[in-house]
Amino acid sequence: MDFDYDLTNEIENDAPTAGYPNVNYGRVTLSAQIVSWQSGEMVKRNPEKGKPLREGEYGQYTFTLDIAEFNPALEWAYERNVDVKKSSPRTQTNWTEIVEPSLIAVFGKEWKKPLSKRPYVLVEDVLDIAGKTSKKSGKVLTTIRFLKVFKNKAECEADRTARFTKRDNGAVPDNSAIPANIIKDVKDLFANVNEKEAKSILEKTKPYSDYDVMELIEAAGMVPF
């Protein structure tokens, strides 16, 4: 059979995304701090209106989602710190390449005003633009990308329910015995605390007692330990 370039182009254009995106729903809170490094230690202070940054300082935003509101089994919040640093010709930053564009796309250029009202949002946890890995935990670092804002809690909850219902009905290929929303919750746990602590929480609190802890860990794509 002759090689069909048009056919291969169609295959590429219609290619699905592998797996499911790691998304979170919840009410978002924004806080800001000024960061500097002194003797190898990170030092944070509150911003002071009208006073410029000192030498060596930069701003940092903390985005916090109350994901436990929709899932009482979770006792933590989804939180990501984002350094407010602009990309340069040699170095790309999470702020310029991922976070700020998503804020503008969802809220508009004046995104701070609607965000100050702590709206309900849908966000995606994405890989750090530089592919960094935490020296402390060995985990690949991630940042936040905003996908959607909702008018109220009910609208947010309805979207969340519809998304996870579709996943369950679609049957997750290798872990169909465990609902997709539970797998996602376990992934969220590992994204927010280190591996040992996450395993300990699952064993002690038993939020999903119908499933073996190791099965949950493997279904979430984590390496058993």
C-alpha cells in the first residue's frame, strides 16, 4: 500500500490525549508575599504598599483551593506557590508561560478583581515549565493552570459531577474496579504531601475502606513502596 500522507495527518490531528488531566474544583483564595534568600534559607514577608522590592526580592502568589468542600474525605487544600518572575530569552517561567495566560483567558486582563471575590474555579495541575524536581521529596514539581470560573458553588459542583460521571461511565482502562473520582482524590493526596505521609493517611483514616491501600496507590499511578 502506498504511503498516505493525508491519512497520517488525520490520525495525528485526531489523536486523543493520554490519560486524564489532573484537575481540581473548589473555591480559590489568592495571597501574596515577598520572597528573598538569606544564607540559603527562604525568607518571606508581607508586601508593603508603595514600597518597591528590595534587591534580591521577588513576589510570590499562593493559590489555594478548598477541594475538601466537595469531598469531606479530604482534609487538605490544593495549594500552589507561583514565583512572579517573567520569562527571558534564555529562561521560561511558570508565571509567564502558564499561570498568567490562564488567568487572563479565564478572568480577563483585570483578573485580580474577580479573583479577590474567591470564586469557584476549575484548575489543572501541570508540570513545572522547567521540569524541576523537589530535592526534598524527589517528586516532579507542578504548577497551576486556570481552566474555568463558575458563577456559584452549585454550577461548580454540577460541572464536577458531570466530569467524574463521564469518567466512571467510560471505565478507566486498567483500574475500572476503582471509580475515577477516587483515583483522582488519591492522586491529589500524593500531589500535596510526601509519599510516606500520603500512605499513612490512607491507612489510618481509611477514607476508601472498600479498597486495599496498595491497590489505591497503584491505581493512582504511584510506585508502591
